[in-house]
Amino acid sequence: MALNKRHPAALFAVLAVALGTTGAAYAAVSSQTAPKVVAKTETQVEQGKQLYLEGCSSCHGLAAQGASDGPSLIGVGAASVDFQVGTGRMPLAAPGVQAMPKMPSYNEEETAALAAYIATLGAGPGIPTAEMLDTTNAELALGGELFRTNCAQCHGASAVGGALSEGRKAPSLMDADAKNLYEAMVSGPQSMPVFADSTLSVEDKQHIIAYVAELQKNESPGGFSLGRQGPVTEGLFIFVVGLGVLIVAAVWIGAKAK
Ligand code: HEC
Ligand code: HEC
């Protein structure tokens, strides 16, 4: 294709077409990988089983017994599935990568079906009811105490997240809702311990949930939060900007000295 050199706009037109084509191709590819919606006539558990076989069995095994690329899901309970799928951690993009929160791949109905199917395989913590998540009688002071004893060593005293060993990170809890918090506590994702109801009663969990909600209300008291990404981003920001300022200052001083 011969570009008219006197019309630089032609270059922009070509660029725009190229970007548009790439975008369309990406959209086509990503919509192909979206999970198929199963007919609504099936029962919830049947639907969950179908979704499981299509989207999860490659890593967790045909009967969820576990395989080389994923742990057994027998007995993890509906809460763990609702947490993992609801926060977009599952399905894992590829074997061996760390599970990260992302846009969920399944809608609420499909997530509930997957959770219902896994719950039939073995007893485990269920999805918390509205009553269990009700914090009207919770005590903030007690919640703070429980949080500092059980959670702060990983998530930080103000729940903005913190670094763990082996390059892992305990995430910020600034966007975690009550269900998220409850399900994380009963299922113990990744290197987080399980806080079963026998260790931390339903009421204790409510105190903690109320306390975290209070921290969320009071987040970033003063200062610029930098998107609440926690100490890593803010450290990086200081590093990059601070270093930049120092370099500019050094060059300026050098130039003046001449
Ligand atoms: C590419 C492989 C892969 C796929 C696909 C996948 N998983 Fe996982 N899953 C894993 C791995 C690996 C872990 C352990 C992750 C960790 O510890 O952070 C895991 C953990 C889980 C857990 C937590 C188990 C526990 O002990 O509490 C649940 C629940 C789960 N997966 C459900 C699902 C569901 C449901 C699907 C399908 C929608 C799915 N996974 C798809 C690899 C996969
Ligand atoms: C030993 C360290 C450790 C302790 C103690 C711990 N957590 Fe976690 N927590 C983690 C890690 C690591 C993750 C990330 C798991 C993942 O991404 O799969 C996590 C994830 C979470 C999440 C999910 C956040 C999100 O991004 O969706 C919540 C909510 C949570 N923890 C709450 C708590 C609460 C409440 C306590 C105290 C009762 C607690 N944690 C104690 C390490 C810990």
C-alpha cells in the first residue's frame, strides 16, 4: 500500500483501521472462551455438574477428586466455590499461575449451580445466610480486637494488605463485602488459614465484618490514597517519582556548575 507522504492523516487512518481490527479479533476470541449457558430446564445441581465438567474438570478431575493441576473439591463446601468463582479467582486461567481476583466468568445463577453441585460431593461450609451476615448487634471494639489478633498480621492493621513470604501478598480488604469476608474466613483461600465456626464463632465473624466495614468507611484518612493499592504501589510511587526528582535536581546542579 503506497502512503501519500503529503497526507500524514493517511497514516492515522491506517493505524485506526489496524487498531479496530485487532480489537474486533480480540473480542471474537474472548467471546469464544466465555462459558456456555446451559438450558434452564435442568435442575440446579445438574446444571452445576455440566458447568463443572466444561470449565473445571480439566484441572480438578472429572469427579472433583483432584488432579495434577488442581486440588480436590470434595468437602470444600459451597462457600469456597462461591468465593472462588464469585471473585473471579476460578476458573484459573492456566495451570501453575497464582489465583487472582478478576471479572467473574460465571453469572450468579451459574455460580450458585456450581456451588450446589460441589456441595453434593461432601459436607463443607455453606454460603452464609443473610442472618449470618447481619451485623446490627456486632461490637466494633471487639471486632477490632479479633481483627488485630487473627487478621492484621497478614492483611495489615488497617486492612490495606501486606506482603507475605515467597512473594505472595495478602490482599487489601478495602473492597471486600460481608459475604466475601465470611466466605474467605470459612474457606481459607490459598495461604490464608481456615477460621471455622468452632474457632471463630458466627458472632465473632460478625464483629470482624463490622470492624472491617468501619475501616472501609474511614479509609485513607488524609493524604492521597493512590487507588488504595496498599504499601507496594505507594512505595513504588515514592521510588519512581522521588528518584526522578533527584535525577532532575542532579542534572540541574551539574548544569549550573558549568
Ligand atoms: C487451570 C486449572 C484450574 C481450573 C480450570 C479451575 N481450577 Fe479451581 N483451583 C486450581 C488450583 C491450582 C487451585 C488452588 C489455588 C490456590 O491455592 O490458590 C484451585 C482452587 C479451587 C478452589 C479452592 C479449594 C479449597 O480448598 O477451598 C475451588 C473451590 C475451586 N478451585 C473451584 C473451581 C471451579 C468451580 C472451577 C470451574 C469454574 C475451577 N476451580 C477451575 C486450578 C483450577
Ligand atoms: C496467614 C495470613 C493470613 C491471615 C492470618 C488471614 N488472611 Fe485473609 N488472605 C490471605 C491471603 C494470602 C489471601 C489471598 C488468597 C487468594 O488470593 O486466593 C487472603 C484473602 C482474604 C480475603 C479475600 C479478599 C479478596 O480480594 O477477595 C478476605 C476477605 C480475607 N482474606 C479476610 C481475612 C480475615 C477477615 C482474616 C482474619 C479473620 C484473615 N483474612 C486472615 C492471608 C491471610
